[in-house]
Amino acid sequence: MTPSAILTATLDLMQDIATLARPADAVVSGWVRQHRDIGEGDRGQIIELCYALLRHQGRLGWWLAQQGADDGARNRLLAWLALSGRAPEQIAKLFSGGREAPAALSADELALVTKLRGADIDSPSMPEELRVECPDWAVEPLRRRFGDAFAREMAALLTAPPLDLRVNPLKATRDEMVAALRDLGFQPTPLKLAPLGIRLPERVSLSGLPMLRSGAVEIQDEGSQLVAMLVGARPGERVADFCAGAGGKTLALAAAMNNRGHIVACDVSEARLKRSAERFRRACFHNVETRLLSSETDRWVKRHKLGYDRVLVDAPCTGTGTWRRNPDARWRALGEGQGLDNLVPLQARILMSAARLVKPGGRLVYATCSMLPEENEAQVEAFLAASPDFELVKLGEVAPGLSSAHPDYLSLTPAQHNTDGFFAAVLQRKQAPAAE
């Protein structure tokens, strides 16, 4: 593809991301499947440029506002090219209006790139929170969470994440997969904290990983692997993954159980459960059942009260810990009912309801991919205050030596651990609850 054609394709992809109600990584994956005719190298350039625009969206919007220009995908791309050092005449040549090229620059657009010539995208005039791409609604809780480390932590969320894999022990060992990846020309590194994890630091085409297609490995961030590890699922036990989603942590639990015992993967989304069931079959796990719930208080929960050894609650959250993976998420509206004022009480209801499943002496793990105290420590403290039959099990008792930003909970951040931002608390029922 010509450089101009790559810009046209980038604008089309950015339009899809802006209009489709799905995270950017899901939209990009769908776009790749629909454009297999585009060469791998060209696809890589388009995706890389697209993610650059998403990671600089707030700053690009600020510069456009300074110039009185509309903040749309085309103007954002023009501003990015100018702020990256492209001269106005070079940009005009790329936007020629010719075959496969974007429409020719208007007079206003030419004036815009001319004014931005020589400017630095990180202007000292910008507020600090904008330089680190932090939306207004998250500034106060994240400053409270990180204090003087706020800028460093937010800057880490602007970096591209590595590709982490988790080995399926039913099909291979980690050493075997490391050797196989090296044979394919990659440079895999065994993860330090996750015993089945492998990291690929370079960007790779997933089509070049045959072990992914066979189910020998799954894509899973190291932080997510550690959350599943804290559940401590063992062969022969009964385990519930209460907010299973697409099933990534369910697969990790099934692996820990060596395909023995029983796992029920619950969710309120039938589509997510269907996708997860396909992953379970591909990975050859037959001890997993999917269960569609009408809500967190579905009657199924009451019927199975005190019936599970381990329960994982990976609660719906703001997803602040995943911003480096989904950079568009920070600027997307959280959606109706998905703001903090709605999410916090929903998380509390989910945790209280799921806790009913835990048998005496059983383990309950509450987790989020958020770094906001309201969704994490505050939720656990409120739950324990209202649930005297549960107690906190400190992280050091469950996973001695595991690195964390908090002594009692698993608390991971990209800046400190090079994982997504994850939180998890391990709770244990110490006695049977009073009759409902």
C-alpha cells in the first residue's frame, strides 16, 4: 500500500472505533479479519498509527482546540502528522485526493498543519492530567490513589503492553512452549510471577502462533493470571467464576484443577458465554459448565447457597487498569448505568450475592481491573463490615513473596509491575451464615 492509502485505511478504522460500541482492540481484531487481503506489514502500520492517535487523543484535542479546529478523526490525524514533524507540503502530498488517498486539504486544514509546524505535542501549557491523558472524572481518585507518583503511573498507561501468554498444562509445558516460540523466531521470556506465563515483548501477528489456534496457549496478561492463581482452585473442588465474561480466568482455574472437579462460569451476557464455551472446547476442558444469570440475584444463586469451595468475583468496573491495552476506553463515556455512582453499588450487590455460594471454610476472591480505591479497598472494607462471617486473608498468607503495592491485597500497576492494573482481595468464610 502507498503511504496515502495507509492513511485512508487508518481513517476508516478510526471511524469504526468511534462509532461501534466495542473496545478498540475488539474493533481492530474484527477489522483484521475483514481485511486479510492487506499485507501483514501494511496492517501493522495502520494499527500502529491508529493506536498512536488513541494514546494521544486528549493532547491532540487540546491542540485542535487551541487552533479553533473541530476534534474529528481527520483533523486529529492531520495534527498528529504535523506534531510528529511532517512539513505542511509533505502532508498536502499525502492528502492529494488521488486514487486511494484521503481527500485533498481544504484551506482551513492547510492553515492548521502550518500553525502546528514545529510544535511539541506535550506542550508545557497543558495541565498535567492532560499530558498524561487522564480524563476529568478519574483525576481526583487516581491522584488520591497514587499521590506524588500520579504522573509516573499515568505515563505507564500510555505505553504499549507486551503480549502475555498462559500455557495450557493439558497440552504442553511452559518449557515446551518457550522452545516452540523460539523455533518460530520469537524471543519469549518466562514470566517471573505467573508460573505458566510467557511474555513476548515484540508485536507479533497472532496468525503466526499455531499454539494459540490449537489451545496450547491462551492470551492472558500476567496480572490476570495472578488473580486466577489467588483463587487457589484444586482438583476435585467446586468452583464458581461469577462474572466469567469471555472465560480467560475460567480457563486458568480449569488448568489449576487439572480438568477434575466442576467449574460453573456465570455471566449475564449470553454472547460472552457462547464465546467462552468455544474457548473451553478448544482447550479440551470438560469440567466447565456455563450458566446464564438474569442478574446478580438470580434464583440459581440461592439454590446453590454454601455449595462452592471457591468463588471468583471479577466485578464489572471502570477498567482504568486496562487503559494501556484499550487507550480509547479512558475517553469513552462509561455508558448508562456504568459511571462510578452506579458501578460501586452494583459491585457491592454482586459481591454480597456471590458470597452466598461460598461454603464454610471456602474462599471468595474479589477482583477488578481498576486502580480506583472506591472500586477496590473500599468495597472490601464495606463487605467485611457487613459480613461478620467472612475474614480477610492477607496476600502474604496466600502467596508469600508475591510483589504487590499493598501488603494485604494484590495491587498491580503498569508502572510498578508491567502488568495491567489489577486488584484482588482474598476472603474466607469462617462460619455458616445466619438463615435468610
